Amino acid sequence: MTHRTSQAPSDNALWWRSAVTYQIYLRSFADASGDGLGDIAGIRKRLGHLAGLGVDAVWLNPWYPSPQADGGYDVADYRSIEPTFGTLREAELLIEEAHAIGLKVLLDIVPNHTSDEHPWFREALAARPGSPERNRYVFRPGRGDDGQLPPNDWWATFGGSAWERVTEADGAPGEWYLHLFDVKQPDLNWENPEVRQEFRDILRFWFDRGADGFRIDVAHGLSKDLALPDLGEERSKVMGVPDRPDHPHWDRPEVHEIFREWRKVAQEYTPEKIFVAEAWVYSPDRLQPYLRSDELHTAFDFDFLRTQWDAQALRTCVETSLSLLDEVGAPVLWVLSNHDVPRHVTRLGRTSIDPQDPLRRTTGPVDLELGRRRARALLMFELTLPGGVYLYQGEELGLEEIDDLPEEALQDPTWRRSGFTVRGRDGCRVPVPWSSAGPSLGFSDADPWLPMPAHWRELAVDRQETDPASMLWLYRNALRLRKEIPALGAGDGALPHWHDLGREVLAYSREPGFTCVVNTGRDPVRVPDGQPVLTSVPLAEGEPLPGNAAIWLLH
């Protein structure tokens, strides 16, 4: 085996077990070129913000050449940089500069599908049915007398059929190809050894340029039942959440062989590179196999993200996740928001919740003041749990979901594929406000690619930096204390010790000498004795903890 030396700092090879990682949605983070679209130069300009925030790593959404049919998740070239974002040299400099200030860098790999403009897919369209070029993807003849019907009834995550018929080189209607997402995102055939070798080489390409690891897009979707059985009345759910344990294209057992191969690539480097899985699974126990010692290192805990603002529900989620992942020796990765789900300030502020919509995509009354108050408390809960944490850009400012973007501004393919009935994910992707002045609030010198609400000037970084009561100050203080308090982060591996302070209260201790109390109810509660070191709301000494608030205590 070849051992390569990493360019990243190597002070702690197990950094990923407790790291706080900041997700950068590149299109919306910062624009230095002045075209209204975020870019690599903008990230380099704002690295100081990340260092000041106190995070340990950054995860960058896809920056590869792409037609941008799905925000860069339709990749045309996995070994280069989208020109509107910058150059390969700029990408290398960003990694070097991040490392210089102590930040690890994780990239996004999109292995389930390519863009329909990828050279492989163009070769597939030009080739004949049954050819090696088509075998890189999932092509099948249609059903019916003339093949006019899709091969089966699978439904695309973004809406509509998961199959698209091609026109053959002679102009005749031809085979169909599978696309579990947009029609411009044909699914790869992971039974093909050529596909597997290509992605192992892609991993090495970026590892050799200093990347510390990858977040794996749709990690649960690579393997399919190639018998292509119909789903009948059961169809794919939004964002690919499987609704049964034996789904024909989500979370299949064959996917684990792929990730065992990837782990061997990661182990070629010193220190070892790491992987983070985006794996939406049927039940929490289904996450365990992805995190065995010879597969992936970590995976997002989406059950935590989907849990309602309820002390008992949150406790159950935490206990279940910690227990299950401890059985395979993996840390839990806690997350509240990302580029695919409504921002948690809005979710927590909804005054009515559809139990069939755990991600709170439904519209309806939102109390943003309540949402931000709960978000402050939930952050303090999240940062004290054993394991790692992922933050989504802008959550440190208390940004909410923008539900009323003009229809003409919407770019998420879900909007089009749903027949203009589902607005999609653009509401959580509105650019970050850096300054309280200017039409784009410091994001760009031009109009931003998605319109920014004028009231966000009150939430801009420059406003919050001078306000000790702001969300930004809370994040900075909480992240600083997380590093200073020995009980936090990975801690000693012991599970939290829970205290009974009432059904609506989360109260637990971690050794040595730390207690967190979160009041999810309305009525104030008395907290245990101890020295307060952080509160989510102003609190006088000895005062009960009010509703929707949290406190950290040392004792």
C-alpha cells in the first residue's frame, strides 16, 4: 500500500470525532468577483469569520464544473473547478490557507449520478444499446409494444418519473435511463468496475491536493436492485427518505462493499482521510452498518434534525443515536440545518406542525422571535452532546427560511419537476448578509443570485459583531467554551447522566463537573446548583430558567 503524507495539520488524527464543522454553500456564502454568485475568492476573503467563530473544519458544497441544473450536484467534471467559482489553483490556495489557520477542509463528492453533460453520458448517448459506454449508467428498454412506457414505476425525488427516454443515433425512440433526481442527473451503475475505479481515482485526486475528507452525497442510494421491481403505491419520498427497510433503490446492502473500498483509499494517507455520509435511512439502526470500522467514519444524524421541540422526544432521539453508534464505535454528528431542509429558526417557530411533515416544509404561521429563542437553546443542547456538530452557514446569524421568494427567482429543480407546486429548497439558500449597508448586504457588489430580504440588514455580521446579545455572540461564546470545558466535545466517551426536572425539561450532566439544562416548556424551572457559564437568554443570579431557554453550569 502506498502511504501519502497529508498537507493538513496532523496534531489530532481523531479530530473528526468531536469537530464542529461549518457548511459553506458556495453559491451563497460570499462573492468577490461581483457577479452575484458566491465564489472561492469570496470564501478566502471571509476565512477570518470562520476562525473567529471557532469552528474546526469547513465542508464545501460541490465546486466542480456543472450546468448547475441542481446547484452543482450535476457534475460534468470531477477533477476541476466551475469557472464561475474560480480555478483549480484558487481551490488549492483555499485549502492551504484554511490549513494555515487550523481549519480542516471537507469537499462534497456526488457519486450517485453525473450531469447529462458529463463526457461519459455523452458517450453513452452516442453509443448503441448494450455497449460498454451505456453500462456505466442504468439504461433499459421500455415496456409496452414499442417500448413507449418506462421500465418501471419509480418516481424521481424531484417529481415525475425517474426514467427518461433517449433518441438513438438513427433518430428512433430508444432506451430509457434512470435518474432518481433531475432528468439532467443520470444515475451511475455501481455494479460496473469501471465506475468504482473512477471514483477511487477521483478521491485520490483531491486527497493529493490536501482535502481532508469528503461528505458523500446520497450515500444510501448508490446500489439498486437491478431487477427493477415496481414500487406500486409506495413511491420515493422527498429527499429520498426510504419508507421501508427493503427498498429497491435506497439503503441497499450492496452499497457497503463500495464504502469498504473507499475506506482503503482513505487509509493510504497519513493522517487518514475521513468520510461523512449523507444517509437517509428507514430507522436509526440502519445507520450502523455505514459506520463499521472498515467503512465510513461518520454520518449525519437526521433523526435529530427531524425531532420536534419536545424534551422527551429530544432525549429519546439522543439516547437512541448515542447507544446505536456506540455499538460500532462511531461518534454521532448532530445537525440542525443544511442546504436541503428549511432553516431551523423557521421550523422551531411554526405554531402548527403537520405530523406527516417532520421537516416542517408546510407553510403556515411562523413566530420568528420564538423560533430564534428556541434555536439559541437548542444550539446549547447540541454543542454539549458527545460527538461532532455541523453548522449551516448563516445559522450563527439566526437567519430564517425565506418562504416568499418571487416565483420567477426560484431555481431549485423541484419547482419545475413538481409542475410549479413545490417551491423547493431555495428558501434556505439565500445569500449570507455580511453588511447592513448596500443592496446585497455585503454579499456582492451586484444583485445576488437569490433576492435577499431587506430586514436581514438587522441580522448582518457587522451589526451582530457589536451586540453582545446577538446570535453571533452566543455562537462564538458557546464554541469557545466547548473547547475550554473538558467535559464537552468527545469527552470521556460516557453517555450523559440525565436528571429529572420535569417532563418539559432536558437536564443532564457530563463529567467532569458539567450540567446543561434546557427548558422546552413555558413555565420557569429551578436549575441545579452550579456556576452559570452561559445562558441562552439574560438571566440574573439565582433566577429560575424561563421557558424556551438553556443554561450551562459548572460544579
